[in-house]
Amino acid sequence: MAAGAKSFLADAGYGEQELDANSALMELDKGLRSGKLGEQCEAVVRFPRLFQKYPFPILINSAFLKLADVFRVGNNFLRLCVLKVTQQSEKHLEKILNVDEFVKRVFSVIHSNDPVARAITLRMLGSMASIIPERKNAHHSIRQSLDSHDNVEVEAAIFAAANFSAQSKDFAVGICNKISEMIQGLATPVDLKLKLIPILQHMHHDASLASSSRQLLQQLVTSYPSTKMVIVTLHTFTLLAASSLVDIPKQIQLLLQYLKNDPRKAVKRLAIQDLKLLASKTPHTWSRDNIQALCESALHTPYDCLKMGMLSVLSTLSGTIAIKQYFSNAPGTAATTARSFDLVKLAQECCYHTNRGIAAHGVRILTNISASCQEKDLLPLEQDAVFGLEALLVLCSQDDSPGAQATLKITLTCMVKLVKCRPHLSQSVVESLLTQLPSAQDNARILMCHCLAAIAMQLPVLADGMLGDLMDLYKLIGQSATDKKQELLVSLATVIFVSSQKALSTEIKTVIKQQLENASNGWTAYRIARQASRMGNHDMARELYQSLLTQVASEHFYFWLNSLKEFSHAEQCLTGLQEDSYSSALSCIAEALKSYHKGIASLTAASTPLNPLSFQCGFVKLRIDLLQAFSQLICTCNSLKTSPPPAIATTIAMTSGNDLQRCGRISNQARMKHSMEEFRNLATRYGDLYQSSFDADSATLRNVELQQQSCLLISHAIEALILDPESASFQEYSSNGTAHVESEYERRMMSVFNHVLEEVESLNRKYAPVSYLASTTCLCNAVIGLLKVPLSFQRYFFQKLQSTSIKLALSPSPRNPAEPIAVQNNQQLALKVEGVVQHGSKPGLFRKIQSVCLNVSSVLQSKPGQDYKIPIDNMTNEMEQRVEPHNDYFSTQFLLNFMILGTHNITVESSVIDSNGIVWKTGPKTTIFVKSLEDPYSQQVRLQQQQGQPPSQQQQQRTAYSRF
């Protein structure tokens, strides 16, 4: 297996050239064996880098055994280095194969006379608790070291005890009484008690253990009223309750009691911090009385810092199910009494507070109430929320400090949420943003532009009349060339693109290009062009890409920009389509295809092995095939118009039993059926592209889904109007009007879908015979309607925010990939599949891997030359297993039969399942060859039978025994 995954770089070792796993490990081993302490330490600290490069067990096992040797014979500084490496590489510990040998080498140091060496060993054992949770010798050593007279050793024992308590129920039960005695013992110093108490947070393995730990903590809180003791005990109390789940309501009451009655600000701050933890983790356990008590405390406290903390807890709760419980459980919930709730009073009181943080939490609470309780008439609260947001906007947009910017982000987020839930408020919110935009600071302007774009994407609220103000501001900004101004140019251009839903006017394009020429760099121009492509303004995008072609240094970048220019030009050709003008439509599609073919050639040239642009190529190829299918459908419809079927076509079809006779001539029948099948095939391919785009953002996936739906719509229309009108069903294609539309592109596409469905359904319900002229006109207009919506190239086409890949290693694997593995046909091959999930800088940004699905299949490639019969039980191997990765590593085994002699091709393909249960075909696909050989005894028997000699009795008896 080590030979099967050799391609990783050698910067884990000393050399700069590319090395395989064994060479890199030998380089580090050379450093470990050096006589100089510095070189030894340098070699030790390089191991985590090696584990990242080659995260498979065969290397990690060898490396950790070498580190254990260094730990056993080295000095304390080397041991400390090994400890740090072990803690950094905690997720790789479970890949150690020889755990007993590893622990044996480390554990030998526990018997040292040096207390520091013992302390490092205890910390080492604690760091390995996940792989040795039930080692009794480790448990015994920890208990023994807790009684040591050396403070360093005792602190290390406490660290190890906490880690083992989290992993092992037996250890937690056994150590609980010991910890309790030490905490309650008069001889234990207070600072040591403060370190021992947090161990009790791990005593949640069963109800009785958690109950006894709670009782002990309750006694401690009462017996030791000092500030430090109360803070540590209460926090441990909270963590224990959050893990055991059963005592959370009691813990909330206890914290609220301390918040209300304890006069010390440090204790109050700790209570607020723990309440926020419980509010975010278990909001459903908060009763109305709990929220009411917190509101009363916030209303009566004179300290702003405490009020802000309580409001942060309430704002967290207001975005969850708890807020509905708070309003629904009250006796009166009419709109007239909504303002009488203490929570509402508190939020309204805080909206205009002099402290920005308090005001931000106040408006967030009002926004969440307005968004969550939509069944109530909360018009006064909506107005209060809007006024509070506008006041904060005015205050924070003038201030450039980090605190003001953080508050502004909260304010703008609340604005977007409020407009999404209450669309009738959008006009006033947008007007306030536009009014404040010219006088705001640059940082605030950027954030406000993002907010405007987010609102305008959801609702068409930016009218053409507002464009003048935006353009004036754009001219003003373009006179400076600072980084903030560049960012602002991009943000403002995005708002302009969103607000002008139709094609940009010549004046606007001229202003944008002039400002880019005056004050921008190439990167800013590219970002604006990218936004134009996303918003469907392809004419503007094409001109910007054209201007950037000569400003890049790499040929890959040149080809990438050239492909984008061609794609923009192709889409621009389609904007001139008009209904009932089919010949011009065909010429427009032909012109677009010409540009698309040029673009796909440039896109292929822009790809590299590290960046293959697979999604981009797949998306563009599908677009080309879709345009060709549209063109072919229009031609077929024209053909059907010029030679319509005879009047008795329906009678002929019923008599012959062939429904395709409705279309008249044989050629028309075949072409229409071919068109329908082609659109269904395109829909399937769009589905495959969707399934392979695990790292794509939701807007990109929705875009692919819309393309797939357009293909299904046209295929359904062909079937319903031409091929089989009687059996056409409209149930599965009916649009769900309640679905929330996220972008203008989606809104326009859904409008076309609904219009086409209505047309097809109305034609289908007319009494027969339906005019073929009407049917073909409906089909052609549907095609033109879909093409008139400018295609949106979404974020994933340009930018990959999440990166997830799987690396597989198969065992056994041949030294040479083309060389087959030899297996006798009476034996089974145990194929071990190991894999590592590798992430980019933002793992799990859009979706996370829940499990990995491994599919193993084998195909017979070539048979041997002899022609003889062999009894066959299983002709092929087709197996599937699902495994859940742990610390991004998974491993499983398959047992494969190869009873047919010859060379078999084994393919292992992986796909991932996310937390919603959706399967994504991410790959990779790995292939190995297996050569099935005839076992010697069967070969001997067959040869003897061919020669006419029965096998001797002695030979039969010997081979019978040998087979056992």
C-alpha cells in the first residue's frame, strides 16, 4: 500500500526534491539518530507536516513508534517535543496499528525517578486517552500520581484524569470518589481544588454518576463562597448539565438566581456567559418564566456591560423556538398586548441606547420577533424595528472604528432578514440606505452596498429612478485609487447591475468603463466583470474581459479570460431573440454556438493538472448541447409546419396502435421522439453535474437545477403537444408558488416555466384535433422564452469557497499500477480500502460529509487461452459499503471472488453522503487489476482427465489433507 500512494512532496523532510513516504521517513529517522540535540528536535517537530502529507496508517504507525523510542531514551526536552507533536496530531492517533508496543515504550518512563519525566509521561498518556481509554495500568498511574508531593506531577495527573474521564466510564466512576475526597479535604490547597473541580464536568456517563457530581458541586457552591471558587464551580455545573442534558432547566434557574441575587459582577458575568451557552445549545428548555426573569434583571440592572450581556442571551433566544414559546404560552397574545411584554419593552427601550452594542441587540430582538411571529399583527413592532435600524445606520455609518463596523454588520443583517420576512418594509429600508450612502465612511459604504445587493436579489425594489444617485456616487468614488475605493467600486457596480435588471444603458456602461480606466487595477475590473456575468449583463462583461486580455502574464489566465469573453459574447447573441421570429432565432443560436465552441477550446487550454476546471467544462458543454437541441427542435417544428400530418392521422394511429403516426411522416415522428429523448438525456446530465458539485454554493446548484428543469419542461411539452396528448399529466410539473425565490434570474426562469406550462395545458385541454400550427408555435415560443432570460454564471464557475477531496489507498496494491495481483481461483481476495478526507481553508462551509459510500465492482477483461468449463457460483463482484469517517479517516474491507480464470479489472468508486442524506458523486475512482489463476490441484486433475489417467488414490488422499 505504501507503493500505491507515493506521490507526495518531500517538504516534510529535509530534501527539496519529491520523495516517497519511505524516503521522507528515512530522512527524519536520520535526524532522530543524530548525536546533536538540535537536529533531533528539528526532526521531531517536522513529523506533523509529514502526517499531513501522507495521512495513511502505514507511515503514521512507523513514525509514532520511532517517536516513542525517542520518548523512551531521550531527555525531558525531547520528550516535551514528542508530547507537543502527539497533541498536534491527535486525529492521527487512531491510525497507530501497534498500540500495545507504542504504549509500552511510552509507559516505561512512568517508573523514572525524575518527577518531571513522570509528569510529561502522564500528559502523554492523557493525550492518548482516545486510543487507550481502558488501560488499567494508566488508570493506576494517574491515581497514584494524584497523591504525589510534586506539584508538576500532580497537575499532569489532573490533566490526564480529565482526559481519561471524558473517554472512559470505568475510570470516571473509579476516580469520582478520589476527586471528591481531594476537593473536600482540608489538606488540599485551594489552587489545587480549583484545578480538580473541572474534572467533574466529564462525569456524565450515567445518571447516577451525574447526580452524585451535581450534589458535590452544589455543596461546594454553598461551602466555598469565594469568587474564584463560585465561578469555577458554576461553570463546571453548566458544562456537566449541558452534557448530561437532564438537569438543564435546574441549571438555568440556578444561574438566573445568581445573576439576580449575587452582588459580585464577576459572578454575574460568568452566569451570563453560561446562560448564553445554554441558550445557543438548548433553547427549547427555556420556559417563559426563565425569559421573563432574565428580562426583569436586564430592565433593573444599572450596569451597561451586564445589560449588554443579558441582551446578547435574549437576542440568541429570540432567533430560536424559545421566542414562540414566550409569546404563545402567555394568556393574551393579541396585537394590542404584544407591546406589553417585558421582552418587547426592554428591546424598545434599548433600541436608542447610547451604547451601540446594547442598541444593536435591541433591534435584533425586535427583528427576530417580527420575523418569527408572522401569524400575529405586529405592525407597531415592525415600525419600531425599522426606526431603530435606521437610527443605528445613521450612527454607525459615520464612524470608522471597529466597534461601529461590527454594529453596522449586525444592523444590515437585521435589515436583510426583516425585508425577507416582511417585504412591504423593503421600500423604506432601501430608501434609508440610499440616503445614507453618499455621506458614509468607505468601510460602511462597502457593507451597505452588500446589503442593498442582497435585498435587491430577493425583491425588485431598486427602481431605475435610483440609478442616478448610484451613478453620481460611482463617479465620485472613481477619483481615488486606494484599496478601499477599489473594493467599493466592485460593491457599487454590483448594486448597479442588480438594479438595472434589463440591459445596461450605453451611458452607464461608459461611466463604469471610464472610472475603471482612471482609477482601478486589473483585479478590480475582473471582479466587476465577474459580477456582470453573474447578473446576466453579458455585454458589459464581454467588453471588460476583452480589455483585460493583454494585462495578464500567464497563458492560462489569458485563455481563461478569452473563454469568458467568448461565453459572454455567445450569451449576448441570444438577447436579441423575439417571439414568432424563428429564422432569426436559428441564426442567433448558430452565432452563439460559434462563440461557445471557441470558448470551450480556450477553457480547455486554461485548465491545468492542479486546476482541471471540470465543473466549468461540464457546465459549458451542457450549455452547447442544450443550444444545439433547441436549434434542432425549432427546425423540426418548422418541418412539421411545412408538411403537417393528414386529417386522418389520429385514426391511423389508433388503428395501427402506433401513437407516433399522429406526427404524419416517418421522418417527423422520429425527429420529434429523438428531440424529446435528447432533452431528457440533457436533464439527466445536468443531474449528474449537480451530484458531482459537492463544494458548490446553493445559488450555483439552484442554477444547475433550473437548467435541468428547463430540459424536462421542453421534453414534457413535446410529449403533451405532439407525441402523446391523451396520457400527458401535469401534476408533477405544477409549480410550487410558495417556494422562496433567491435571485432575479430564478424569478424570471420560474415565470417562463409557469407561462409555458399554462400554454401547454390550455392547448392540451382543447377538443381534438388541435392545430399543429398552434402546438409547434407554442414549442418554439417556449424555447425562445427560455433563451431570452440571460444566463447567470454563478459563483462556483469563478470561485471555489469550499474544497473537499478524498484520497484512497488500496491494499494489496501492486508495485507497478499496470501489473496485476495474482490470486488463485479457489481463494478470495480481501481488499482493504482506506481513505482520507482532505479539506481546504473553510471545511464544511456549505455542507459536511456524514458518511462515505464505497462501491467495488469487477469486470472480466481477458480470458485464458484454454477452453474448458469451471463451476461458477458468482460471475461478478458488485458490493457497496457505507463508512463514517472519524477524524477525516475511514477504512473498510471487501471479500471478492474470482472463480473465472483471467484478468479482472477492479474499480473502487467513492461518493459522499452529507448530513441531509443526499448522495454526491465526488469520486475518486481507483482501478487495480487481478489475475485469477487456476489452483494447482484442479489444474493437475484437469490435465490427468485430458490424458485419460484417473488420479491416484494416494494423490487424492494427500491433496485432500493438504487443502485443509
